[in-house]
Amino acid sequence: MEMAQIILFFTVTVAVAMAQNASTPRPKFIVTTVLNKPFMMKKWQIFDYDSENDRYYGFVKDILEKVSKLVNFDYEIKEVDDGYYGTLVNVTAGEWNGMMKEIIDGTADIAVGDISITSTRSRYVGFSKPFINFGLVALLKKARFTPWEEVTRLFSLLHPFSAEVWVLVLVAFLVVSVGFIIIDRVNPYEWRKAADDGRASQGDKSNLGVGNSLFLAFSGLMWQGYSSPPRSIAGRTLACFWWVFVVFMLICYTASLTVLFLRPKQDLQPELPIGNVAELDKFPDKFTIGVLDHGSTQAFFRTSRIQQYVDIYSRMLKTQNESFVKSIDEGVEKVRNSDGSFVMVMESTTANYIANSKPCDLRALQEPITSMGYGFVTKKGVPVLNEINRAILRMQESGELFLLTKAWFADKCSNEKDAEVTSSNEGFVAVRLIDVAAPFVSLLIGLFLVILIVIGEILYYKFRGEREIWTPTSNEGDMQMQQGKNSAAIRDSL
């Protein structure tokens, strides 16, 4: 009996609680926002929507929808009246504009969008935990190849070696060819002298002539054999050192060419003179720098005490009609319509989204300055802010925020021919002379050794006479020796 009473008590308690929850209306908040891709966007009024909220979509809209379900509140989205995020326009009176003003004045309960969490703003309003972090980067037009660069791209097979290496390879080829010619002229054991003495056919006399010497050296470069190699020790020594040199150089060339061809296509782009926003200060006459007027990026440069950023903001003030744009879209159009001289500094999230979207003609520098985040904005001390923080943490822990970020900021230009270019320190580096010094040094040692061998062979021939064991290597030499044997046999028979 007591057990039945306990069960009945709990059943009634749960039913009463559910009835109270059902009768308690969900709070409804006015949510102010600024339209900016991909955070908050608005559909055209073509169809009839169930509510005005259905016209809005984007990264922040998806987060807001999920947070509202976790915290259990309704909302109504409205666009901020003046189009600004919020700047302190009167420090003495604490007067703000944009979404900050609407939150402080109470005309809106929550502000959402790509509104940055800053120390100045946090003194007047409450910020949630950041749902995404970012830095400041520069958005600029992609560099294009000059006509001369387009021509040089046709000779990409020459890129593995630097110009100095190619010149020295050509010099080595000519030196070795001349070396074969000289050996043929002065060495008594080479083809020319052997032909003059009747130890080889007259056809073999030109085996190491000018043309054949060049062809012998070139055959080595192509890893090909030669039917009439040098006959003397000096000539064969030179050929061996030349072949060793060629083997090392071809290995280096093949390895470098493989790296060149295996690089991603986006690396094969013109280099840019800057790698981050701070380096814009090095080119005062090359770029016009733009920022969003009354935005956190403008405030960052205005209040910075770092000299580079102070100088950059001074440049903006001199060209403020061009530098301070009213919207992100206006700044992006200025970048697109420029010849590469207009640079828009903005949050990395927005810049990367624009750079990774069609028509893929812009790029964002990948070295951000500062580290900030976006968050929900409410009045200070309101209870709903703690609930929003817990909801954001739950979304982070469950991986929902990661999936939303991945979906909305996906790269749509990864397969484009003119994908994002790399900075100068990420480009391909050709093989330099210092990298292949060993083969050249070994060839020089070989040349020095060949000179000594030539001198030794000349002296040996002079003092020991022509006593040598000679084995012909050409077909004509074999025929001549066979003819000599036949003649001797005929004489013996007579």
C-alpha cells in the first residue's frame, strides 16, 4: 500500500511540473544583427515564409537556432538600423553606435553576427564565450604572371637547376670535349697516333676528332654508350670521371624535377612581396589599405601602440575617403576592381570565406596578426548570458560547432587553376651550386689527374718506345688485323 502511495505521489509531482512548464511561456528576445557573408544572410522575398526569421540564414543563424533550443527561448531577428557593429563615438558620454547602441539602449536583447569581443566593448556589455576565433589578415587581388613570367614557364624543365649550375654544366661539357680533342692530338697511344703508325685503320683516326669528341661527351650526358671509346689510359680516365659527374648531376636533376612536378598547382604562382598585414608598412607607396569604418579592425589600428600599426593607421587617415569603407562588400569590390594596389584588412574568417568562394580571384594572407573571437552580446548581468555560455560549450564538446564551421567555410576554389598563391618563402628552390659542388670538384680532380697521366704516357712512349699490347676495339681495326694475318699466311705458303 505504501509503495502504491509513493508511486502515485511521484506521478502527480511530474504531471504538475510538466503542466507548469507547458503553461510557462518561452521568453522571446529581439536579436539584432548585421548582414555579412557567411555569418548572416537574407533571402529574397520571393516566397511566403512562416516567419520573418526564416528569411535569414548563415553560420551564425545556425548557431542561434541551436542555442535557442538548448536555452529554450524564442527570438525575432532584426537588422541594425545604422548598419554598424558598434563603435564608441563619444568616450565621455559612453555613447555607441550600431548593435552596441541597441543593446545598451534596450531596443534589442541579443546581438549576433561577426561582432568581435574587445576589451572596450566588454566594459559596456556582456559577451558570451567565443564560438569562433580569428586574426586580422589582408585580402588582396591574386597576382598574375607577367608576359615574361609566362614565357619562362614554358621552360619549366630548366627550373630544377639554377642558372649558375646550368652554365657550369655547359662549361664542364665543353671542357671535357676539348680534353678529349687534346688527348687525341698529343697522346701517342690514342687513335690518331695509332692510325698514323698503322696500328689502326685510317677510319679510326677521327674517333676522337672535334665532332666525335663532342658527341662522346654528349652521349655521356644522355647515359648512352659510344662505339669508339678512348684508347689511351688518359682518355679512358677522363671518360670515367665525366660519367661519374653525369650520374650525380642526373640524380640531382631527377630528384629536383620530381619535387617540382609533385608540388600542388597553387604553388606554381607568382610570388607576393608581403606575407602578413604588418609587412604592408614596408611598401608605403605600393598599397592603399582599407578597413571597415566604425569596425573593430579600425579600432584595433587606432588604439594600437605598436609602431608598425600606428604608421599603417596614419596612412589610412591620409586616404580615408578610399581606406574607410561602409561595408565589407564595398571593400571587396574595391579589391577586385583594383590592379592589386588596394588591400582590405579584415577578420581572417571573412577573408578566407571570400577568398575561397567564386570567382576565386582574391586571396587572403595566411599569417594573421592578433587573436580575437566572435560572441553573442547581451546586457551585463542578464541571466540568459550564462545559459548561452553553457549552450556554446555543449556545442563545442559535441562537435557541432566544428561541423558548422567546416560546412560554412569550405574551400570552393581548391580545384581552380589559379588557387591561392604562396608567399615567397614557400616557393620551390632550384638546386644551387653549393648543393652540387661535389660532382664539380670530383671532375676538376679528374682533369688534374688526366693531365698527369697524359704527361706520364708521353714520357713512357718517349723512353720505352712503342712497346705496348694493343687490342683494337673497332670493327675496322679487327678487319685490318685479320687482313694482316691473311697476308702473312699467304707469304708463308709461298
